[in-house]
Amino acid sequence: MKALALALAVTLVLIKREDKITELQVAVPVKVSYPDDRVLVSPPVDKVQVKLQGRYADIKGVTAEEQPALEVNLSGFEGEQFVFEPSALKLPPGLEVKDIKPPVMVVAFEPRKQAMVPIVPRVEGEPDPGFKVLRVSVEPNTVVVEGAASAVDKLERVETSLVALTGRSRSIRLPVSLATPPKYVTFVDGSQQYFASVEIEERREARRFPEQPILVRNVPEGTPGYEVSPPTVDVTLEGPVRLLNALDPAALAPYVDVAEARPGKRILKSQRVVIEPPPGLVFQALEPNRVTLLRREPPPPDAGTDGGADAEDAGAPDE
């Protein structure tokens, strides 16, 4: 008898609990849809907090997670605020919505627009000394974007990921990505690959090597040689800075060749100065490029010999 009374009491308690009015707060995801020709530029609401009330028997099966999405269709909506109506929630029967937070969603649209925007490489650093960057280009060099009209109109260019130039001494082609587009703008083809091409060449310059001594080649044997006037020449060469920096000026050795000079002539005028530039360098200028040669006097005769007048005819100077 006591056992029966206890069972009856427990049953009454359970029945009473099942009928007890209970509250539960759940997070409900919000799924917003709108026409493709418009862009939502107001902050979207991705979920709402909903306070439910009902009998414990009805509410106990509702979990705080995995609630059906609240679907919001804004097609044709022209207002500034969308009100979340309790009737739009998918709830078990017997439950009442006591509160929704936030109660409304601000709505602002802009027309959707497409545009083709140039891609600009983002570079950093300098190449190896002695080299210079001719150009940095991107392929493809444009990208199609779409989004809110005002944001698309302000977008003048899209930068790439960083292209490091520091220490480079040769041309290179490497894959790059695009910077994240601004808010309310997307790339139409997000799978497109992009490549940056860096063209590098040796830095070249013209350099002057002043006062280089002029040599005389092919002087006939037995002759005392020549004096050169002026005795030096300024040499200008053009080529890679690397080679110019490594050049020993003594290796330039500008010269005058007298192999074809007329025998007996004491003064040789307007003799061409010749230079053979080192490999990789190009001759640009000699100042002066012609000089005068004066044959040296022979040594005085030994004592006791007849040192008569020099009968050699100096002749007319070469022109």
C-alpha cells in the first residue's frame, strides 16, 4: 500500500513538472536572401537570441543549438528596418516567443556593379649593386570586380602580394596573389592565377679615365724613340658598372703606331691614338684623339769623332 502511494506521488510530481511553465533562450541563425542586382551594405545580422516560453513538456525537446534558420527574404523590400516576426520562427507547437534580440535588422542596399580594374605590383627593396630593375609587370594585368556601386567606383587599382627585389641580379617570374578587395567588393573569378615578371639588367654607365699615358709602338730598331705631345689622353668607356669598377686603368694602354711612319721624319703630326677596350666595355671617346710625335735626338758622338752638323733633312711634317 505504501509502495502504491509512493508511486502515485512520484507520478503527480512528474505530471506537475511537465505542466510547469518554463523559459529557454536559444540562438537562431538568420539566413538573408535578396535579388542578385543589389548588394546589402548595412551590417548583416547572422543570428538572433530568442527567448521561448511554454510547458516543460513542450520545451524540453528544444535545444539551444541547431535551431532551424530564420529565413529573411528581402526581395522587393524597400524599408530601412526589417522586423523579426515571431511567426517566422520554426518552433514546436505550444511555445511562445517572449523576446527577440535584436528585434530588427537595418537594411540598406546599393546597385550591384562590375568593373575592370588594373593590377599594380607591390614591390620592396633594391636589386644587387650594379643591377637595375627595368620593369615589374603582372599577367594578367587587370581583374574584374563586382559589388556595391560606390565601393567599385572608388577602387582605382588592386595591388599584388609583396614582390621582394632585394639582392636580385637576374630576371624572374613568380606567382603572386591579389590583395583582399575592399568591403562590399569581390573578384568575379577568384580562381584566376597571377604572375609577376621582374626584368633586371646590369647597370651601365659611361666613365672617364683621365690622363692615361700614351705609348709608342713599333719604333724602328736603333732609333732613339719619340716624345709624345700631349703625353696623356682622357679615355671614356661605356659598359656594366661591375666591369668598370674592376678595371685597372693601367690596362687601357692607349698607343700610337709608327710602323708606317716615313723614315727620317723628325716631327710626326696628327698621329691617331688607338685604344683596345677590355672585353665587355665599349670605347666612347679619346681626348685628344690625335697627337704629335717628336723624334728624340741621338746621343752625342764619342770624343775625338767628327761631330759635324746633322745633315739629316727634317723634311716636311706628316699631316
